[in-house]
Amino acid sequence: MKMRSSKFETINELTYNWFTQALAKNLPVSGAVIQVKAKEIAIEIGEHDFKASNGWLEAFKSRHKLTFSSVCGESKDVQQQPVNDFLEKLPEMIAGYKIEDIANCDETALFFRAIPKKTLHKKGEKCYGGKHSKDRLSILLCCFADGKFEKPLVIGKSQNPRCFKGVKKHHLPVSWYANKKAWMTGSIMEEFLIQLNKKMMIQKRNFLLFLDNASSHPNLKLSNVQLIFLPPNTTSQTQPLDQGIINAIKVHYRKRVLKRLICQMDTARNVSDLVKGITFLDAIFWLKEAIESLNDKVVPNCFRKAGFQ
């Protein structure tokens, strides 16, 4: 059966031509990439009514016989009793504190050069990919129940990356640290907490800081910051940042990676070209933008989800 011609045949044709060129370089092209590129093409040729909807994408994949192929996470078993015990005591812990004086901090790994691991390709043809980047940064996020964030702490492997040339690190929107494995250490965490306490002293504020009992988290006695450690193996339910805040930030970060991916696909020779073009400075400012892009309700909702009523 002959497929019905599309109203936007030129867009389809130009998008498919672009797709085959990317495929020839073994570059990953997800459905979202196809939609963004098609929209760009539509604007370039003056078709402002075109909407790269999911329905259009499905029709595009069907017409050209495209399918997905791969080029994890796991949740630990949580004992419910410690969670219930913590939630029962929580109202008493936070009694007398305003929402802007209740905070949570946690680290997460950011594979800042990671690009999609799945790609569309032609049915019946083998799918090849290049070597994917495993370059990682450790990020310490600290947020308050009212939605405000402290300046993120970022740990890389080099104190002075090449892209920092001419840049004053104290002007960066993050606090930059480095060690051989880009991991959080007790000394880095201690310095962060001491500096945070000094800031609260200047502001004449006292607040609660909930954090997990990782070995890198020192149990300090501070004048203006009271540390409360979450019960072991319960953070998937009791830690606000794990209720969707970290995930939302990474989603917004990946959108920026996706935009860069599309911008460079026409000139990149392979996957390595794409990932090498992303610098530490890109990652730092995209992280800042990702945090600022969060909906105002995300953080308060995640605190409530974790039991902070």
C-alpha cells in the first residue's frame, strides 16, 4: 500500500536526509533529537505551522522503517520499619523551624558528556556506535524546603582544567574542588559544612540539615547548622533530593546536552567529536541553568513526599 503523502513532505525529506548523514557517522539519534531537528528545519523553510508531535514522529519512523536499538539503576530493598520510625519522629525534629530553615544535601554523579545510548536505525541493518564517554563529576546539592539552593559543589579530577584558563574560579556559579577520582571526601565535606555554618552566622540563622550517613559526611558540632543523619538504607524514601529533585535537574541538564548535540551533528565526524566538545565550563553553567529551570513546586513537593509536612 502506498503511504499517503505528507502535508510537510519537504520537512520529512530534509529530516530524513539529515538523519541518514548522522547515521553514516554512527551518531546516536533518539526520537527527541529527530523532533527537535525537524522543528528547526521547519522554521528554516518557513513552515511555522509544523508541530513535531509524537504522532508525526511515529509516522516518520513507520514511513522510513526505523526502530530503536541500544548502542540502570536499581533500588535497594528498604526495610519499612526504620522509615516508619523516622517519619514518626520527624514532626518533633522540625517543630519550630520555618520551611526556609529545613534543608537536605546529597551527592550525585553527573556523567556530564553522556549522550543517548539508544538510536533510531533502519530495520534489518546493524547498529553501530562509538565509544561513549564515562567522564564523571561529583555534584553536592543542598536545597531548602522552600525551594532555594545553596551554591552547588562540583568535584572534578583537575584543580585547573584547560578550559578554566583566564577564569577566576571564585566567580564560577559552583564551588570547584578536585581529586584523582573526582569523589567526595570527608575533608571536602567538612570544609563545605564549616563555610555554610559561617554563612548562617552572618545571616543570624539557625537551620536543620538532613543528610545520609555516608562515610564522607563528618558528624560536626556546628553553632548554626544542626546535622541530622537519615536512617541507613532509607534515603530512597526519606531523602527529599531522592524524591525527584536530582532527577529533574539531570533532565534539564540533558536537554542542554541535546541542544549541543544537534548543533554539532552536521560538523562532527563521530561520537568522540561530539563528547569532546563538552567542557567542564559547559557542564558547570548547564548545571546552574538546570537548577534555575526547576518548577517552583518541585522542591517543596519532594520534601512533602519524603514526609516533611
